[in-house]
Amino acid sequence: MWVALAFMGSIALPHTQAQNDIMLTQQWLSRINMNPAATGNTDNIDVYALVRRQWSGFENAPKTEVLNIHSYFHRIQSGLGLSATHDNTGLGSQMINAKLAYAYHVNLGEKWLLSLGLSGGIIQQSYDPTQHYVIDPSDDAYMGEKISQLNPDADFGFELNSQRFQLGASVTHLIRMPDKQTTMKSGQQYHAYVNYKQPFGESFDLTIGARGMNIDSQPYLDVHLTAMIGKVFWIGGAYRPVNLEDFSPNTIAAMIGIQVGFARIGYAYDHSIGKISSIAQNSHEVMLSLKIGKPKKTINTKSPRFIEE
């Protein structure tokens, strides 16, 4: 048994100051790339792959690929996982982030589960000015040389779960490396999310929630509503304001999905609205998630989780 939990992401953020964390519409099935505390939220071996193509119709538009693999291990009361992300902004800037994730799980009675997570690995960032158009190469701000850097990277987070409620937060890019090239820096970024699931009978669940993200003191927010029908189909939508003062619109998103045996297949569509609609085109995501079973003796049946099997 499992329920739909939607983390509806916004369009990718500019990379003028730093390599920012990606925001995905279908983050709801696997979160370990942005919060290691979610590692081991399933007793099965969870394999999650996602491809995002942003601003469809634009030449050299941003592209993102994510691969997460993780599971829970009862003997050590912990989750172990691996996350790999490739983010190509389409402006000559690319990022590859690979890290191992660990989460320690603590049962708080019979109804609550607390997990504390830490991930560590490498982040490789590169910039190639020959891959995009340059109006004035003599401009002092123009960097004409290719740049590539490999640095250590680490994240930390927590997650509190029950079968109906989930609260989580994380800090990414904990390791700060001295670097004069601001385009190569990965500043600390903060994530937080809350979700509540309300079942209606045995064949329909409705989940409402919100996710926040803070980059360089600039807040971002998305709110979502997702329905699971017959524990087989899901459908969801989200609204993402670009200005938190007046909640002026940025993007609306929709997603659909189906579970076939141990496989889950999902599609998401983002549509830009408001002031950015003339420059930010539509985006598409395709997701495949596999739940590979393990021997029953390794399963922890007493841990309450928001994401159920």
C-alpha cells in the first residue's frame, strides 16, 4: 500500500550567482537528492529515474536527469542510498552531483518515525562560453575560458513521519570551498516541506502540502493537491507564486501517473503564466520508479511511514 505525496517543483532558477538545487514537479516519489533524511522511507529497494526537459521550444533549453537508489536496513535501523544528478542549464553551464546518503531511523512510539540524514559526495561544475551566443566578448563580465571544478559536497536533514502527516527540512551544500569564480560556487540552500494525507474510504486518498526553498535570502514556495485513486492512479496539481508578497503567479503544474506491478510511471507538465510566460515556455517530466522486493526477514513492519508500501 502506498499513497501519493506531491512535491511540485518550480522552474529552474537562474545560475548567475551559484549552481542552485534543481526543483522537480515529480519529487514526491523520491526526495533523497535534496533531503538525505528520506533515505530508507521504503523497505523495498527503490529505484527512481527522472528526465526533465524545460522550456520546450527553446533552443539549448535546460535539461535535468536524476537517479536515486535507496532502501531500509532493519539490522542497523538505517537507510542507505545513492543519488546522482546531471543539470545542464543550456547556457554553457553544467553540474554533476553524486553522493552517498545515510539516514538513521528512530521510532517515536507506534505512530511516529523520526529520521536524521547525512549525504556526502562530489559536485563537478563546468562552464563553456563557446556553447552560447556572446554579444560583446570585450565586456569585462565575459569569461572567455572554459572552467571546470570538482569539489566535495554534503547535505543534512530531518524528516518526521506518520501515516497521515509528514514534516521535513534540509540544508544542502554544507561544505564551502574558497573560490573567486562566483559561477562555480554552491551556496547553502534550505528546503522545508509539510504534507497531510486524508483517506476517504479504502480506494481514495487526498494529499495537500507545501514546499519552501530559500536561496540567498530569496524564498520560493509551491503548494499542491494530489489524489490517489484505487491505489493505482494518481493525479495532481500545483500553484507556484513568484512573488510571495502578493502571490503573483509563476507556474501552474499538473501530473498523472499509474502503478503497474512493481513499476510506477509518471508524467508532469508545467505551464508558465504571469509576467514570465512570454519567455519561459512549457516544461515536461517523465519519471520511472521501481520497487524491488527484498526477503521478508529484512522488512521493518513496525515503522510508520507517510509513504506506504
